[in-house]
Amino acid sequence: MICIQDSVLELGLKAQELHLYMQMIRVSDETGTVILKQQEFRDLISVQDTRSIVAYLRTLESHGLVYYVGRTDRVNTYKLNKKFYFK
């Protein structure tokens, strides 16, 4: 079960951005860390355009829902802000 704060719904996120956020919560570990390749991000929400995924991630970052940690060997690491969800 995944629960998010009501305030997330009030941010005006597009459906695809919210869908990506929920899927990131689903695949995150117990610390809220998500480690995925670009293709894996695209597969999470069935979007083939990498630029769209990058735009969605930037929007989530701008609202403080996720934080970009870094990239190693073509794998991106993000940390979810646990203030906004419960898993």
C-alpha cells in the first residue's frame, strides 16, 4: 500500500508526472532510494521519449518530492522525500 500526502495532489502535477512519482515510490527501497537506468524509467510509465522522463523528473525535483543523488555507469540515483509518502 502506498499513501501520499494530500499536498502532493495540490501541486498541479500532470497525470504522467504523478504516475512516475507513484511508480518511483513503488520501486524504491526502504530508505526511499530509486536506482534506475533511463530505459527503466521509461518502462515504468510506458513512455519512450527520454526528454519527457527528464522533464517529469525535473518537475518532481522542483516540488521537492525527489532529489537527484547522482549518476554512475549510466544509472541514475534519486532519493524520495519521505515527508510526502508512506509505503
